[in-house]
Amino acid sequence: MTRSRGSTRDVRRLMVLCSSVAIIACDGVGAPEASNAPPPGMPTDTAAYNALLAKYPVSSTFHDRKRCAKHWLCLRHTTVRIAAMGTTSSIDPGDAPRDAVPVAQLLNIGDATESYYGLLPQDEASYVLWVNQKPSSTLAEWRIVGTLKSGQKVFGEASDLTYCHKPFGSPGMTDADFESDKVKELGKCNVSEGTTASSTRTSSLSFASIFEWVHHLEAVVLTYARTGGGWIECANGCCT
């Protein structure tokens, strides 16, 4: 029996919807893996690693944020504590440090694995965000580095660090948070993408041009993809 043209369209629409739901359920930067490359200049020897971290004290001011846990459609949450390390306001996304420096500590103080970064609960691992120059560039990138209870290091995927809110004034106070929470506080990013010649937060998701009825679902997907990551107060603005 020949399938009708309308039936074929319905199947395609269902496939798009299912793909969108899957993206909402699992979108993130990828869980840290031992096989990924470490940040450049970051010591992998435990003693040297800890000695370097000690030069960047953890701020006494922290944020406990509710984060999506690895669960279908973010129906479960966990709490992640994020605190700045060192002086984040010295980080310039257009002239990043050549060797990686730590800018934030993250501890999953809940009991479920966090979705965006793949953070394990604190009794299994602790995490630090590191910033460094991108290869063959002065622009900044950052990635998460985890230390498992066994002592093994695991490394996240690198992503661009660029301005989000830029008041063009003096650097603010050192701080680290999650972009989704800062967007609630400060509003949407007021700096256009590419301000530091970066491709940050570029998304390949564009179902709206294909099917009108998935506009809203796509908006949900894109919002999560753009605001799921970290945020720091950096030189003359704040960065994600």
C-alpha cells in the first residue's frame, strides 16, 4: 500500500519532535572523560596540581543552584555549589592566559548527576573550571576538570569564553555563577555573539524553518543550550 504524502509529513514531524525532546533531555557539553585533552599548561601530577590550585583560593562567597539532573526533560534536579577562584575579573576573553588558570570550583552537593557538565555528586568527584588561550589564538576557552575520588583526572570539552553582559566600565567583583541564574538576575546577554571574534554558543538547531508547530519547543531547546553553562565576572564585563 502506498503511503500518502500527508502521512509522510506526519512521520517527519514526529521525528523532529522526538529529536527535540532528546536534545532537551541530554543537551550539554559532554561529561568529562580521562581520554579528553587536559587544558594546556595544567599539571597532571597530583602534587603539582594541588600546589597550583592553592595559588587561587576559593571565594568564601558561593552560590547553591538548582540544576537539571540527568533525567528525561529535566524532571529531576540536583544542587551544585559554585564559587569563584582567584581573581576572575582579571580574565580578558580577548587576551587569555596562555597556560590554564582556575576560575571556579563546582561541587555537586546533591545526590544525582548534573546534566550539562555531567557533574557527579561530591562524594564521587570535585570539579574546577579552567581558562586558557585557544590554540593559535589569544582568545579564551574554558573547560571543566574533575578529580575523581580515586585521584584520576577527567577533562571536559573546551568551549569559547566571551562577553555576555558588558558595562564597559571597571571590572566588577570576582564572582562565578551559572549563566541561567545570571540571566534571571541581569537579563539576556547585551553583547552580540562574536564580540571577541568568537563563535561562542553557536547552535545547529533550527527546526523552526522546517515545521511551524515546533517553534516553541525549539525555543526551549535553544534557551537551555545557551544558558546551561558557567558565568564569571571578567575584565570589563561578565563572560560565559
